[in-house]
Amino acid sequence: MFVVASLGIFVAALDLNATNLAFPAIARTFPHSSSALSWILNGNSIAYGALLITAGRLADRLGRRRVFFGGLAIFAAGSAVSGLSPSLEWLIAGRVVQGVGSSAMIPSSLGLLLAAAPADRRAVWVAMWGAVTMMAAALGPTLGGVVIQEAGWRWEFLLNLPLVAVALVWGRAVLTESANATSDAPDVASVGLLSGALGLLALAIVEAPRWGWVDSRTAAAASLSTIAFVWFLDRSWHTPNPVVDLRLFRDREFATANLGTVFMAGAMFTLLFCQVLFLTGTWHYGLIQAGFAVSPTPLASMVVSWRAGRLAQRYGFRPVLVAGSTVFAAGAMMMAFALDASPDWWTRWLPGALLVGVGIGATIPIFSAAAVSALPSSQFSVGSAVNQTARQLGAILGVSIFVAFMGPQPDLAHFRDAYMLFAAWSLTAAIVVAVGLRAHAPAHSVEATAEAEPVETAAA
């Protein structure tokens, strides 16, 4: 069951990491549409971020297995459209559809695992689920580079189809349905307001470097997002069936874990993006060489994450997260001081890259576990969706700030300053955790308390 439920996030993460490498080849295919190329990533990010929480809420009510299969089918359709696209507009549309599919299958897959896992093993299962993402991050640049170079960028999308087919066929045999059947349908207006607020916020952030941070379009998107979000909050307090029960944020563990996720995700995703840019731009590595060069970071995180889950289960989330964030910061600072214009992968790159990977493995999946540790089973999917949204928000914020910070022609000094910035974000996450999380709160201890409450009192 674990393998099938994790296959959805593996395919989505593999596709995302490989798509970053396909940009030059796509630009050569559509040479007259360079100004819109950024929407290959932006369209996917906006659709994914806007619909995550809504999809998680629907998964809890309609059935996580059903929503997981629906997400897989939508993602496959988007992959087919992307791979066969005759124009850039069709490619962007396919990427948007992929984002919709990802928003459905990722929170529902974690919800399936949490519902099936024993209470005293949930932190470990979530950590292992997070390790699958790191495996995809390790394989994505390498496999993507080979596929794009040997077969063309279209096959980077088309190869998703057999993987999705395996997940659908295998999943129907081994996955069992879980849902909160007593929950009413979420308020339609709340769904629209939340999706609109998140989508407009993502639009403002991802387009600000191109439009300008004080441009009227950026201001309009940010303002409309704020209005929609305030309206959503007001309606959520007064409707009996909001898409997100705001009482979740009264839980100190849940609120702190999601805030820490924003900072840590911003550091992680932006650093991984920066690594490829540095290797190809400053050291002039080719795509395949760069893919192999960045693989130690996600490989180290994959190895560490399962052990970090066990440590969190035994000693609590706070010490593991503080230690992991600090190790990440140490690795980023090591890279900032060690890197120079002369390629030296073994002594100047590898030590810092491994430390960064250890830090990622000890934080990102553990933040996910901490966020859902105190939730009742009726809200596993929506709780994980809120955390995934926090992760996506951190990634969008981090990459947008990084792009604006680096400028069109970054030099070595820019990259060194960027690594110091990543270290600062990671240390901020450590401070948030140290202040906000309890010293010792293993998942099984808080879960027992949450499950003791009637489902109706905790459900949205």
C-alpha cells in the first residue's frame, strides 16, 4: 500500500525536477514565445497551490482513494497534453492540468497512509513518504537530462503515462477507501474564495520579478488576494461547513509546523534551484553532468529522512527539527565560503551538499508529520493539504525573491550571498520551532488525545 500511495507524489516530483532542465530545449522548439516560457512552471504552481486545500477537504469527505485516482487520471491527461502540445499555449494548458491533478493526488495519498498507519508509527510513515520526494529529486535531474538529451523534451512528459497506469491498476487492488462520511459538503463560496486568494497570491509572487514589485498588475493581484482571503476568513467563522476549520490553527503544533514549513521550504526549493544554475552557469556543466552533481543532496536527505522519523517518534519533533534546520544552515554557509569559479566538486561542493541534504531529510518530512500529528483521522487529508500549501507558498516566495535578488546575469558573489540567505531562512525556521513547538510531543501521544474526541466536534 505504501508504494502505491507514494507513487503519485513520486511521479509529480519527478516531473517537476525534470521540467526545470527542459527549459532550453522547449525554448528552441518555441523560439518566438520566450516571454511566456515562465508560465510552464508558473501555471503549474498556481493551479497546484490554489487547489491543494480544497482537494484535501474533498478527499476527507468523498474518499481519499477516489480523489487519489481522480488526481492520477487528471495528471495523466495533463502529461499527455504537454507531451503532444503543438504550441506553447497547449503546453502551458497541459502543465496547468498537471497542477490540478497533483493538488488532488498528493494530500489524498498522505491521507490514505495516515489512515492506515498505526498511531505510534505515523511520524515514521510520513518521513518515509517524504523520502519518496527526495528520491524523485535525486533521480529527476539525472533521468530528465538523459531523456531530454536522447529523446527530446516531449518524452519527459509522456513517460509519466506508464507510471500513472501502474499506480491506477495496482492501487485498485491494494488501496482501501477511507473518508469522513458524516461530514457535509464544504461551503461552495469558501472553496471559491480560498482558491481565488491562493491563486492570486501565487500569481502576484511569480510574476512580480517580471512585472515589477510596484507594478499596478502586481498590486492588483495582491490586493484582490487579500480581499478574498479576509472574506474567506469571515465566512469560515460563520458557515457551518467551511472548507478549512479555522480551529485547526488554535493548535500550537499545527500552526507552528506550518509557519516553519514556509521558511524551510523557501530555503530548500530555492537552494536546489540555485545548485543547477550555479553548476551550469558558473562551472559550465552539461545537463547530465549537472544532474549527477546535484544528486548527493536529495540522496542524503532520502537516507536521513526515515531515521529522522524514528527519532521524532521517540524524542519529539522539536529537537529533530531544530537540529536539522541548523545542519542545513551549516551546509549552506559552507558552500557560500567554499565555492569559487574553478570547478572542484569533491572538496568544494560535496561536503556542503551532503550537509544540506542531511538538513532537508531531518526537516521537510518531519514538518509534515508535526503538522498532522494532533489532528483527528477525519482531517488527515485537509491537514496535510494545508502543510503542502505552506510548502508551496514557501517555494514560490523563495524562488521569486531569489530571481529578483540574483538579477539577469548573476556572478559568483551573487551565488555566495544567496547561500547565506538560504542559511538565514533555515535558521529562522529553527527559531520558529524552538519557540512554538513543545519540547517532547511524539505523534502517538497527541494522536490518542485527538482520537478521543468525537469526530463531529473536530470535523469541518
